[in-house]
Amino acid sequence: MKSAVRFALAPAVLMLLIGTQARAAQIRWEPSLSSALAHAKQKQQVVMVDFYTDWCTWCKKLDKDTYTDAAVVSASRELVAVKVNAEKEGTAAARKYNVRGYPTIVFLNGNGEVEGQIGGYMPGAQFAAEMNKIVARSRQRPVMEARIRRNPRDLDAIGMLAPVYANRGQIERARKLIAQGEKVDPGNKRGRLSAGYNALGDYHQGRGEFQLAIPLFKKAAVTGADPQDAAYGYISIAACYLTKRDAKGAVPYLQSALKVRGIPADLRSQAEAMLQFAKHQK
């Protein structure tokens, strides 16, 4: 074993290096949505649009904790990022992409079409994982579409594309794909359709169509093989009930979410907080 070489840096040099590293570990934000879309189209990349407001506490937490996370900064190098104030210069864009809560992070291709979405605050590791997943889906979408054209029973391709179309607002196309998948895998035993169920549920929930959203979330919750999909489904059902001011109806679904084996830590925290709130409203 080679002996360790010990040396000391002058304080001024050390501070300079620390400052350089801190500046390097940042997301590069575009100055406007139009410039971000132009660069994304040129580079054939995805745009990450952070819709925020000045009063949004969770937006500030996202800035402070998540966007400074090394994994998130690293993932941001694979896309174009831009922050848009939904109550100022981004009012029209927020309306166009049906942004209703903050923060909402919408992922677009260079043509302005939705490739994915993150609703609300997420800690760094999970946020980076979602970023990477959305970017990967965007890159694989043409390949998956070609696979389905060759084989309409390709369940993996169906499972990947259904949520993409739902997030884009191409609801009939998403429903058609899920219907194809249900013929291949009745009861969603392989769990490939769960993300699609949740994405369709999100679409209807965002429009206040709870009678359509809840059955979809239930399918994802009950059949979801991935703990993320199952817990998300239960929590989303509870959110529908809470929005309808039915705290009593929300409680059993939050309890079910907390019983999901392997529930991600952030979803556990969210379910616990919502459950505490719901119990105080009963």
C-alpha cells in the first residue's frame, strides 16, 4: 500500500476551490420558455419547465434542497431547464399545460408537447430518478411506437407509452393502448399498466372529474406491482376525497397506502401527513 501524501492548502486557495465547486454544482436555467424550447429542438432534448409562484413555500424548498442535489444537477445535463412564474410571464403557458398547483414541473419536447410531469415537491434522489425516467421515455417513445406497430400485444411498450400519451392529454390514445394491454394481461397481473392508470387518473383529477379518476387510481393501487404505483394510487384516491371535503372517505385509502410493502419514503411521509390532516377534519 502506498503511503498517503499529506499536504495543506492555503485558506484562500481552499475557499477558491470550494467556491468553484459550488458554482459548478448548479442547474443551468434558460432565461425564457421560448429560448428553452428553441434550444431543446436544436439539441433534440427535453425541456424541464418549473412552474412556480412567489408565494409557494414548496417551490422555495424545491429550489433550496432538490435543485441543489448532486443527482438532480447531474440529471439536468441531459435536458434544458427553465423556471416560469405562473402568475407573471408564464400565465398563458400554465393555462395551456393545465397547471393547477405549485410547484408543477412539466417536461416538454422541442415542439412543446408534454413528455411527462412531476406534481409537487420531491426530495433530490426521487426527483432525479423521475427526471431520468421521463427523459428515457421520451427518447424511447419512437422505438416503443414502432414496436407496437409491429406487435400490438407488446405489453412493455404499451405500459411505457400509455402514461406518456395521458400526460400529453392524448387521452383517447392512452385509453386505446390500455385497452390493448388489458386484452394481453387481464387484471394487470404483470403490473405494466399501473403507471397508465395513474396518469389517466391524474388527467381526470386535474379536471375535477373524480368519478372517472378514482376507479383508475383504484386499479393502479390494487394491481400495482411497483410499490410506487400502488401507493401513489391510494394517496391519489385520498386526495380526491379530501378535495371533495370528505376527510372520512380519505382515511382508509391513506391507511392502505401506508400498508404497501416497500412504499417509498417520500410517499410514506406524504400519506402520514395527509392522514393526520384527515383525522383532524373528521
